[in-house]
Amino acid sequence: MQAHQLNRRQFTRTAVAASVVFAAPAFLRARNLNDKLNIAIIGCGGRGAGNLGEVASENIVALCDVNENAVNAAATRFPQARKAADFRKLFDRASEFDAVVVSTCEHTHAFATMLALKHGKHVYCEKPLTHNIWEARQIREASAGAKVATQMGIQIHATENYRQIVELIQAGAIGPVREAHVWVSRAWGLQSKEDAARFGDIVSIADRPNESEPLPAGLNWDLWLGPAPQRPFHSVYFPGPKWYRWWDFGNGTMSDLGSHFNDLPFWALKLQAPLTVEAHGLPPHPEIAPATMSATYEYGPRGDMPAVKLTWYQGNMKPEIWKSGGIPQWGNGHLFIGDKGMLLCDYDKHLLLPEKVFADYQRPEPTIPRSPGHHKEWLEACQGGKPASADFEYSGWLTEANHLGNVAYRTGKKLEWDAVALKARNAPEADEFIRREYRQGWVL
């Protein structure tokens, strides 16, 4: 039996488990439908500050960040909240909160999230869900039995535009889709100084600095490093988003914007685990993720949907049909190619092509419930409502696939993927990128 069939069986088991969880009485999932949630915030600066603002209607009872300045800034708005630096110690008093919002750097997402799941706390985690494939699998499986509400922070998933696109694809507007392309023009990562200046990059250094720079006041560098390998502080890592291009802390554009843009084909085409993945770009660097690359995924049939090839492009790379002028040259976008036409999309618009052919097309009636807002979905799920649409069951598979594109890039091979065993059958050298060793004192 092929891997994608086994994954479908696993998906059914976890979906049944989830339905049992959310059919339970409300008092088993929240104190009262009319009560406010007590929420702990892990990561208060950057995206954390944004997420904090989105859940500020609830009771914010704890603020945690390795940067004391970020905690203090958040505390001016929530002076009653307990302050902490180490999220592991936050759970020593876990009875004080019902839910957790995780907005740390990518390399500590899984650690904070797993603690929340083990303590039976509802959890919202920023994208990408984890730092590697193995972590994504652990989080997805743990969430299936945790009986809590989960959501990964891909806010674009809640938009009306994405829902309309999914409905068009699944209604057969352009016929069976056998090919799809996703591209983003962001070029942060390993590149020449000339390209760094051209694309407005914030750092073009490619080798790990050996020297130490003065530590910013209020920053606990040891906690910031977390499970990542030890190194002296340097401003090429902090503050964000500098860290996200270094392999030890992030995975570059593929896992970051891939969470947003690959979400659409994943949803519309009902994707989970690919059969093969191969990537192209400049030779991989041991320290830093690429600015420009592409990755091609091959998926088998899913129900009544045929096999499909999905290609991701970032930086300077674009689909051939884009480069030839065969479609409008949007800077970022998606292109679904079906037997009856094409659907060109961006995060806020879409276009059926050829336009003349679809001039009188009658759009399908809405079939997907509209979102009250990405964070609101999660808050309502925490209070006993239906599961959030980007819960860890869905986003765990998406995260695995995005990371797999980087694994293919770093190995330089077309990977034959065994999703059940989390192994590339033809590339044992991929193992070190699928799961890594943690620094002493850190266990997932």
C-alpha cells in the first residue's frame, strides 16, 4: 500500500478522535461558554505582540519572553499578568491558565507547544508549527489525543478569497487539476551582496561568526538559543527576522511563506504526504537557507482527484508560463492548471483563465463556512465550538511537506518519501535534516 493511502487511514483515525473530543460537554473543554479564557503568552515581541493584540479580549494572566524588554512592554497593557523568561517554568503553575499562545522563534515552537499539549492547554502556535519534520509529526500526533483546541498562525487561511478559490477548485471550475505552481518573490537568505541590496535584505553574511558582540540589555541569550547549538551572541541572529534564514534557528522562506502560500493548494487539492520531492537552486550552504530555490512535489490520486505535481518557487525563480508572459506576472501567486482552464490567485484576488472562456461562468454556492477571524476561530474552539480550520491535524501535514522541500534541497536528491516511517527511502543522508539532536538540557 502506498504511503499516501496509509496517511489517509491515519487521517481518518485522528479525525474520528477529534470529533469525539469536540463532541464532549463544554465543561470538559472550558470552564463556561460565557467565561473568558485565562491565556499565557509565550513570546511577546514581533509576531507575539500582534497575536497578543488579537486575544486581548480574554484574561491575559502570564507573559513570557527571553527578552525582558518585550515582557515589560507587554506588561504596560496587562500589568496584572505574571512575568517569566523561561516558558518551561511557566508550566510549574499551569493551573493558572487555560490556553497558550506561542510566538517564539521557530526553533522553540515545538517545545512550548508540546508542553501546552501535555498539560491539556488549548494552544495557538505561530507558523511554521515546528523546526523540522519529526517535530511536526510529534506535535500532530500529540494534539490528536490532547482534547484541546489548536490553531497554527496562518492568518491568510481565514480569508474570503482563499475560501472562494477552494470552492472553485473543488467544484470543478477548471476541471481536474494535474499541475499547480506557487511562487513568492521574497529573497531573504544566502545570496550575493548585489542581490541583497537589490531585494532589501537585512544581512548578506553567509558564514557563522566566531566573535561575540555585546549582549543587548534584557536578553537571556542561553534561553533564546534553547535547543539549538551553542554559539556566542551576534547581531546577525537577533533581533528577528534575521534568525529565520539560519538553519539552526529557522528554515528560510520555504517554511515561513510556504506556510501561507502552500496552504492554498494543500487545502484546495486535499494534499497530505507527497510521494517524491526534488529541489533546485545553488549548492546548499551548511549554515544559511537559500534566497532562491524551487521544489517540486508529486502527489498520488486523492479520492476523485488525479495525481498532481506541485512546484514551489522563491526569490528569482518563477514558472515558465510566468516568464513567457502566458499569465499576468504577479509578484507572488498560485496557478492551478486544470483540464478545462486555469485559476490564477494571490492572497487577496483570483482570476479564471482564459477570461473570455469564463466570462459567463456561474460561481458555485459557498460550501465552506466563513471565518469570524483566524484568532477568533481558535478562541471559539477553546470555548467548545467547532475545531479551528488550521488546527494541528491540518497544519502538521502542511508543515511536514514544507520542511521536506528544504530536505530535498539540502540533500540534492529527488527523495522517495515514506511518510509513515519518516524516511527518504533512497537518501539516508536526509535523516539529519528530518530530526536533529538537541542541546543538553532540552528534550521534546
